Amino acid sequence: MMNIVRKGMLLAFLFISHVSMSQESFLIEGEILDNETGEPVISAHVGVKDGFIGTISNLDGKFVLKLPLAYKEDTLRISHVGYQQYKTPIATVKGDQVQVRLEPSATMLKEVKVTPLKPTEIILEAVKKIPANYPKNASMMKAFYRETIRDERELISLAEGIIDIYKSPYGPPEQDQMKLVKGRKAQDPVKIKILDNLTISGGLQVDFVKHGISFLYEQYFKYFNYELMEIVSDGEDRFYVIQFDPKRRKKGRAQLKGKIFIEVESMAFKAVEYELVSEAISKVDKKSSNEKADMKKTGVDVETLNSKTFVGYKKMGDKWYLHRAHSTYTVHVTRQKENMEGDVTYQSNLIITAIDNDNPTRFPKDQVLVTYGKDFGEQMDKVYVEDAWNNDNYLKLEEGAEKEIADFLRKHGNGK
């Protein structure tokens, strides 16, 4: 089986309505837009001031945040790198039309010019500070995970669920674990059969602080160009933004380009975003020639088009925790037998919605999800239910996608 992630590289206007959910919890709904442009602010963190519980905004800038009643006296906090933070007491969020604009924060170009450190020195310092900036003890996390497979016209597969995570300490060679709490899936039986040899893996391997990645290692610096582009803020912390790409003569050794975000004061990694360069895509396809040859025997040919990943962390107290991961991978598939040809996009989203540092406990082996070489959806046998998430936080679907996915689940969800 060809593993698509392994092949590729291994994821304001604020309109708030306060609605009662149950005796134990309540929700806040909203839309986040840039104050100057009116455009949606995508992947903004929406949570509370005291504690790690929250979600992110979708491609429309919309979100749903579910909170236990114990947080009614807390403060709603919305943040995104490049914007001033929005804070308001949750008790003041009333009615169904509370509107706020997120203000862009200034880019500190002057600070970049006077910064004495070279980009590579900043990266090395951040690597050195990992033991101080990331948890030395294990944590229990709650997460929402969604993966989709889509062709140029419509959805082929959907798998999403609430996951418990045992997150091992940073440093010791202890494996992370994921356990499915509840989920739902649906697949177009005809199209998914055509893609039978393709798979996308969803796991925690993209946690680059724990597992490493080439462009952060000193021995690979000679293969990349690094440039300190700017210093940006999220209204509370400041971040170096370092851009990197392969050196012209070293593209065979360096396969990625992107940006690194490092917090100025603590020197902690806030996020990275990266993608395969075109030369690397050709190399990846060449490396997988044996797998492709096996697929061609069944009349399937696959060509990589692009691969992009974002991994971000969130500060809680004086430590930084994995917050979200997003990956997109697009391939061009030709199926000779059915005379079919077109682009197929695989997408995964992992969002950490809560963290508990009390009594972390590893899961029994028979409950642990396989996170490498196997689809998330492959391991699910849950039937579709109308209120799948109940009081759990999740990534809100975009307008238009809600009906599409609801119809898809009703038509193709197992148990239906």
C-alpha cells in the first residue's frame, strides 16, 4: 500500500450567539474578520483566559466554542499571529449579535534590521531551549480530527472524530498515543475502491519539536537559504518570522520551503509551515517508483502535485503545547480500467481542544490508533449520528460544506 503522507513528507467581525446547550455547558458561536479588509481570519484560536480549552476558526472565519458552566466567569480570548488579541468577560457576551473587529498588529521591521542574531542563530537557540519551553511531563489531551478525500467535483471520503491523546514528555523516547472516543465516517463505495491503494495517515508525527525536521538541524543549514523577514505579534507575544528555501545548487538535498515562527522572549517554536518544492516532488515520485509500478499493474498511475503542512503550538503557563496540525496533499490519478483521470486532494486537520496535566495514563494497546501507514477512517466502525459531538469542541464546517457533508453522511455513512 502506498502511504500518501509518507510519500509527500510523512495538519474581525465577531458574531456571537450565546445559546444554552445543557445543564453542564454552553456555547459561543462567532465569525472573525479582519478589521481593515473584512476578510475572514482563518485558524484564529478561540478559547478562555484561564485554562487550555478551545477551538479555531474555519475558512469562513467562523467557529463554535463549547464550554463547561464553570467557565461562565472566565474571559473569552481570541488570538492570531499578526492581530491584536480580543478579550472580553464571557458574562458580557449576551444576545445573538455581538460584533467586534480584530485589529492587525504592526509588523516590526525596524527590529529586524537591528536584531544582532542571524536567522540560523535564532533557530539554534530555539532548538537549545526546547527542554525549557516544552513539557517535561506527560499530558492528556482532547482533540478533534477530520480527514477528507475529494476529487475535482465532489467528496469521496470523510472521517472525523473526537480523540483522546496521551502526549508523552518532550525529550524521553516515549511514544505518543491516540485513542478514538467517538467518530463518524462515510465513503463513496465506487470512488474509494478506485483509490484503494492510496492512503493518508493522521497522527502526531508532524510534531516537529518532538520528532525533528531537516531544516531545524545545523547539519542541514548548508542546504537552505534562511532570511529573517519580520517580527510580528499576536497582541501578547512577539515572533520572529524566518523564511527558508533550498539553495539553488542544493535542491537535491533540501526538499522543503516555508516559514518558521519563533517567540522572541522565550525562543520557543510557535509554528512552522512548509511545502515540497517542485524538484522534491519529482524526487518523491521517482523514489516511489516501485510502489507506482505495483499500482500500474492494477491500472492506476499517480503523480504528486503538491504537499503542504502547518504545525502550531499554544502557550499554557510557561510551557508550549501542540495546538494544531493541518496537511494537504494533492495527486493526479489516472485509472486506465475505468478510463478516469483527475486530481484528488487529501486533507487532514488535528485540533487540540483541551489539555489536562493531572494523572496522565497510557492507553491499553488494543485501544491505540495506528497513526502511520493506515487511514484514520479505516479504523472506525462508528455509525453516523445527528449530534455526533454533543459537548465536545470541533472544527466548524464552512458554509455550503455543512449540507454537502450532511447529505454525504446520510447517503454513504456506515450503518445507513
